[in-house]
Amino acid sequence: MSSAKSPPVSPLAPQSQPDLPPIRGVGLATAQAGIRYSGRTDVLYVALAEGTQAAGVFTRSKCPSAPVDWCREALGSAGARALVVNSGNANAFTGLRGREAVALTAEIAAEAAACRPQDIFIASTGVIGEPLDASKFRGVLADCAGRTEDGASAWAAAAQAIMTTDTFPKLATRRTAIDGTTVTLNGIAKGAGMIAPDMATMLSFVFTDAALPQDVLQALLAAGTATSFNCVTVDGDTSTSDTLMLFATGAAGNAAVSAADDPRLSDFRAALDELLVELAQLVAKDGEGARKFVTVRVTGATSDASAHRIAMSIANSPLVKTAIAGEDANWGRVVMAVGKAGEPADRDRLAIWFGDVRVAREGARDPDYSEAAASAVMRESDVTVRVDLGLGDGAARVWTCDLTKLYIEINGDYRS
């Protein structure tokens, strides 16, 4: 069993963590099951009130984990009564044993929650390819079910328990209203490496006391994901386990809403989108070995989709990312990334900025280029790379981080 490693906290970590308020109908507990780590919590159990509805967005990997398969199927059930998350073992590429481990986990959790196994949602994160001994959950989940809490410390502990190579817990909260009724949203996430869209190993769980039907939740979550977690990349590698779920307990008792485009949901939709963006940005800020948070903005593309693909080409380029790590205003690497994206681009219309400093335009270095001004931008902890293609109205923005030697050290030692 591995001892819990403590990599240095990312310099991009928030100076303080928010205190998440209680969500009616949600109770949390964490435990040490000894899945892989010693000396730290590695299990999160979330009790959900009867009638809770669930929505989910999952990895597009063709090699999904057993828990992802389980959750996809469980979404067709009548509701959700508990969530079980473990860290240290992804239960991915584990064949029949992996499926049996998920089924046993659901059985143990269902007994603890006094519900059906199909009302249990399960997520796992950690090493791929190693069998998960689900028998370790025996007793642990029942104990968790008997001591759930809903205060700020419980939310902080929950975010801590699902971490792997993360250097800080990721939490966010919003309060809004649906047709005059106050509702609350809390979210937690984990992720530092193997981060790329579709989804972008990344787990995130959002809880609200809003009363919303499953189809509305699903539509809202899918739309919010498109502009948040599907716009973040650390290393361009999509995990087998990516899971984003939204649970609504209904305890707020707001007026019934039957369509995602109902005007009464405008404030809720905005709050959910903001919360998802905040969590996605925290993932990028905790990218393995990251020292700089990078925003890539692309305008002037032939379409938004084209702009997004170009932005991802820039954000995923090792040469761009290492230049940013070295604080080198090497705009030639950005030109390379635009050109290789396979999207419409015209060299002689291209303009590039680092921060507010334009470094290139019309196919050449900007005549007013200042190496000192560009270098000053690159020394900042937050760096924006902006590209205008001059071809249309398409626009996109994505977030990433730099690529440092520490990323190699972390991933070279991951299974050690």
C-alpha cells in the first residue's frame, strides 16, 4: 500500500477555500478503506434524500471504467439515494472483476442506504488496470451512513477524500432563485493530470436542493459542460473515468419546471454555469507541476467549433506550454499550433497577443513589437494567449497550464 504523497501545493491554488453551506437532502461522510493509500481518507459517501434526481456527463473514451458504465445505466433508474466515490484505484480496464466490484459496491451501499442497488451511483479514480477489492467497503459504508453531516467541514473533507495527485481540494458554491424560491448549489471536483475535454482523471459532483426533473437537469448539465469542463486541458489525455454528476434533492420546493429553456431557470442556469467554470478553472490551476494558469482565446474563426479546435491545438501544444513555463514569448509556436489544427486559417490575416501585447499581425512580427513588454506578460502567474484569425465571427476560450519538469516527475513516479 502506498503512503499518501504530498506534492507541493500549486502556486496557483486559491488563498482560501469557501465554506460550503448545507444542502437540504444531502449528507456526507468520509472514511479510510485502505484502497491504495495509507494515512488518509479515500472514500466519500453521500446520502441523498428520497426523490433526488440525477444527471451525468461522462468520458467519451472508448475504454471507460466499470463505474462509468454503471452510472450510465443507473441514470435510467427512478432516482438517486447515495453516491460512493473512492480514490487510489480507478477500477478501469479490470474486466469482469471490475464489473463485479462495482456491483458489490452498489450492494453494500444499498444496504447502508436502505435502497435498491440501482439507486446508487459510483465513481472511482486512481491507477488504471489494477483490480479493486470492493470487500473493503463492508462496514465502512454502513458506518458512513450512520454519521453523515452537512456542514462546511464535511464538504471540505469530501473534496479532500477524492483527491489523487491534486495538491488542493476544489470547492465552489452559489445561491440563486427559481421563480422566487431560494436554492443552493455546491460543487466539488478532483483532477490534476490526464485532463482533456470529453470530459476533461476528472471527477466532479454538484448538488442542489432545487426541484427539477431528470431531463431538465440533464439538458442544463450538458450545456454547462460544453463551456466549462470541455474547455479545460492539462495534458491532452482523456481519462477512462471522467464523471460529472448533478444531483437535485427537490427540498427547496420551488415551482415545477418542465423545460430547460423555461425563463424561470435563467438565474439557476447562470449560477450552475458559473459554478462549473469555477471548478474547471481550479482543475487547470492544479495541473500537475503547473506554475502558470493559461487562458487561450481565439476570435475571427469561421465558426465557434473551428475556434474551439484551434484553441485546443494551442492549449495542448507541448511547445507552447513549455515556452510559457520558460516565460519565453515565443509566438512562433502559437503560429505552429494554429497551422496544424486543420482548421481554416490565413497566415497573412493572423494576429497574436500575449496579454495586451500584440506580438504578430498580417503574417509577420508586429512592427511595434516589444520584447520587454511581452516578457513582462510571460512572467505573470496568469497568462492569456489571444489569436484573431480575421476570417469570421467564430470565437472560443479554453484554459490550460504550463508544462514543467515536475509534471514528468509526478507521472514518472505515479505507480511507485
